[in-house]
Amino acid sequence: MSSNWHKDVFFGLHFDLHAGATDTELGAETTYKHIQTELAKVNVDWVQYDSKGHPGYTGYPTKVGTPSPGIVKDALKIWADVAHDMGIPIVVHYSGTWDMVQWQKHPEWSRRRADGNLVGGEGWNPHAMAADCPYDDEIVIPQLKEVADWYGINGCWVDGECWAAAPDWSAWSTDLYTKETGITDIPRKPEDPGWADYMAFNRRRFEAHIQRYADALHAHQPAFTICSNWAYTARMPDEVTVPIDYLSGDFTWAFGNDNATLEAKFMDSRGLPWDLMAWGFTTSGSMAKAKWTTKSVAHLSAEGALVAANGGAYQIYDTPVRNGRIVDWHMDVFAEVGKFMRARQAVCQGTTSASHVALLHSESHFYANNHPENTVSVYNEGVPIRTLTGALALLLDNHYHADVMNEETLLRRLNEYPVVVIAEQTHLPQAFKDTLLAWVKRGGKLLLTGSHIVQDFGAAVLGVTAEGEPVDEVVFVPADGGAVNVGGIWQNVKTAGAKALAPLLKTQEIKRGVTGHAAATMKKVGKGSIAAIYGPIGTVYGDYRFPRIRSFVGNVLKTLTGPMPVEIDAPAWVQLTVRQRENQVIVHLLNTASANPLAPVNPYVEDVPVVGPITVRVQCDARPKAVTLAPTDSGLTWKWSQGVLTATIPTLHIHSALVIDLKVAKKA
């Protein structure tokens, strides 16, 4: 097994129990034969099994922490024996920052709120340990060494981490902050001087927590892999600075496409192996009163296709019965999903994203605009993620292939991309903006959105004049012969060298509603162009997927970008992802629709409706050696003429990939 086995895996299963004080039968019916039989059905590349959950009790007989009183048989040992005999890695699910037992035993270790009260205790609320308390050295590291040594465990998937990393005002943090800065008047609310710096300090201390256990475990067993759930994903867009071995996260159990798509696009930019985990079950309403049901094969297959088509590994989360049995019919469902995934492995695994459009996820904007004082975590998603989700959906729904990346990654790779989109991103460093404008002058095509962009980038650069301050009001934009509400904070502008692409309207009447201001403009800048939309269009689309908003932005994008390397004619819910490897371009088509109506009380996808025909156009300098459709090419037709490959796919169910073998290596 390689030192980082995760780079070779594609499909896996995850099981966690969150053992507690009231358990009475943990492992009682766990047998080697049962576990081996059920895992063999699904044909997984790796498996994750529970060791310690959020309550803080272990499901194995730890010598250094608190085992659940309900352990009848050591289930982890049996799971490890099965995995070793099957030749697959086994990882432990382990709750890191969140530990209720230690919170109760050691209140002096807990994070504290600004008012001095302990963090935790109110229902579904992380019982968070202070990042620099003895918890890592006395509990986390010794327990993970135990499972590595006792059971030959290959790695840890540490849960309850960045999303449970609450802002901390315990002496562990405040004393260290004072020592580092000399500041004794610690900021305790957003309006206090130094608030942003103290939040950044808290984030650095969380990274120090990961660094501490990662270094200790790598020193103990160099091949032991470290993953901190959701670390360095979209909710933590900092540069990767700690020695984790791969990225992972469990995306939303209901209506999870937006969450999974954004995370897949961002995680793929990070330079590490990664996976996303779908919950194998779903529910409507709040988790507090949830009634869970196992997802359908179609539902899980659609989520898996989305992950794999973007270059990641895919795992499904299920829960065993408290006595240690795993539900056989669940495994039958997952086995069918596994067959679906294996049929696509060859066209997904080992590919890289083609550089078409880069969408910025600015860490400067993110941390200036998320509000950890109102949440359990310094990595709160909040409005910045909603905006980013909407902006990405605008690109994908208009059939643009897009990547998502932070400032540093975009600066490193800027010259690879012909198009960059920056949607309502504030607080951008001046050096970043200068580099971006220099790229435009060399020929880049930039879309900016937001009421602040005139102030941030300059009226002369955008070719407009601003009239007054931005105003929060109800406004409309025209599209598809009508108009659509895009109300929010808009900056009124008039053109002064730019071309107006669409008017801003005060009513839905296209002619009578004109304000005399432009909603969108475009200006040539050097050899490139800047298109601008002067309001919160990404944020609005994040909340309201109105077709006319999509069309309005699609028209702006088309004017800016012109023809793209890959284009499709398909419904908006068919998502395009373009991957490549040597001598090959792979055009993934993902059908994100549901055959049954979805509603707040029904997130369950019973099946995916077939769509088609779909036309795909790919710019190819020479006639391809071969063009095929995976996993089956039934009915595919194609032709090549004057540098363009045109392929017609009669029907698309959940996912198909158009595989183009080129005569010479070429990036799409």
C-alpha cells in the first residue's frame, strides 16, 4: 500500500456510530463473516469505521480516554481484520475538536465565549476544546496512536473539526494572543479594534491543532494518513499549510447538489487527493426531529457522478445498527451505485480540469464577510458561500465549464484561463487587482459583479460614471422578452466609454420601467475586456433560481467570452464539466434533474428523467483519432469540419462522458 493510498482510491463506504453513555450492545452482533460479506457486495476501495464520535466515548476499549459502557465486542478490531484481509485501507472516524466527555471532565479545557461561558451545552452545539489546551496531547494523539498500533488502521478522518472550531476567549487563547501581540484588551465583538486580527489568530490556532496531531502521527507511523473533515475546502479557503494527506467532507444530506458542486470545484484546485461523502440517507426538516430514509440508487448515483466527473473519489455514509450489524438491503443499494461508479472510473479518475473559466473564491472577502460571532465556527459559511454558490450556478446553468479557486491559486494559474469571474468579492488586495488588470490588458476577459466594483476597480477602468451611493432597492433586469426581480444593493451608473449591455429597470415594464442606468456594461481594456454587473446578481441567484436571471447573465457572459472551447445545446439542468489527460479531452454531461417533484418536504430523488438529444461542439485543430461515449456509445454520431467537432448524443440519463482521442496532445 502506498504512503498515501488515497490517491489511488475511487469508491468507498463510511460508517459512524457516535458511541454514547446509553449504549448497551455495541459490537454484540458484529461478526467477521457478516462484515466481509456485505463489504464484498459493494466492492469498495476503502472503508471508514467509527472509533470516537462527538459524545466523546470510544466504541473500542481505549486505555487513555473514556470507552462507552455499552461495548460488548470490539467491533473496530473485526472491521480492521476484514479490511486487511480484503486488501483495502481502513480509516477511523474520530471526533476531534468536539468532545462532550472531555468538556464535562475538563471544563478548564473548553473554549469559552466572549462573556466567559463555556462553548457547548445547548443541544446540537459542539462541546469545543480550546485549540492549545492539553486535549491533543492527552486524548487525541494517544487514542489515534492506539488504533494505529492495535488494529493497523491506515488513517484518520477527523470529524467535528473546522465547522466546530468556535471562536475562543479561554485563557488558553487570550494569554497566547497577548504573548504574541502584547495586546491585553482582547476584542470581544466585531466593532472592537482588532476583531479581524483576533479571528485570524483563532484560525491559526485551529491549524496549529491539526499540525500538532498530524506531526505526531506521521512521526509515529509515516504511512498513517491524516484528513480533517472540511479542512481547506470552500469554508476554509486559506492556502494549505499543515501536513494533511487528503481533503474530504460530507456534503448536505438534502438538496446537496449545490454544496457538492461547489466543494468539488474548489477541492479540485487544491493540489491534494480529495473525496466527497454523500449521506446514504436523507430527510426533510430539521435534524432534531428527523425521520431518515435511505436514498435511491439514482439519487446516490447522480451525486457520485457529480463528484467523480470533477476528479474526486466518492464515498457513501451509512450507520450500522447499534449492535454492530450493517443493514444488508442498504448494501444492496450501494452495490448498485458501485456498479454505476465503476462503469465510469476509467473516464473520471486521473484526469485534470481544462482551463476555461476561473471563479474566484477570495479568502480576503470570505473572512471579512463571514460572521463567526453568530455561529459555532470561525469558518462559518454564511453569505459569502451563498454568493459563490449562486455565481457558480450561473456559470454552470449557462453551460460554462468552471473551476473555483482562491486568490493565491488564481494568481499562480491566471495565464492559463481566458475568462475570470469575480462575483461580489470585496476587500481584494490592491496587488491582486493590479495583477488582474494587467492580465486583462494582455487579452483576458473579466466579469465583475457587485455594487462596490466601481469604487474598487475605478470608474475609468469600467467606463462608467457612478451616480450617488449604492442603494438597496427593488429593481429588475430584462431577459427572454420579460423582466425579473434582482432587488438588492445596486450602484446606479451611466456609461462613459463602456457599452451598455442591459438597462436597469424600476418596474417589470421593459420600456416604461427604464431608469436611465445600465445594469450591465462591457469595455475593452487593452487587448481584453471587462464586463460588469452593478448589483448582487450572484447572491440573488443563490437564493432565487429564476430562469430570466440565468438568461440575463448568460447574455452578458456570451457577449464577453464569445465562443468557448466546448459548448453544448442542452437544458440548463445538464451540467458541463471538461477534463483532460494526455492526448484526450473528456466532456462530462451531468443530468441534475429529478423525475419526481422535489419540495421542502421531499428531497428524495426517485429517478432522473432522460433528456436529449444533446449537441456538443468542441474546438479541435485536427480531426480526432476517435470519439466515443462512455460508458456506452449507443447512438452517438459525430462529424469534424473546419476545426470543430460536433457530436450528437441521443439521450442522457444521469451521466455520460464524450471521450475525444486527439492525434496530438492538446488542452481543451
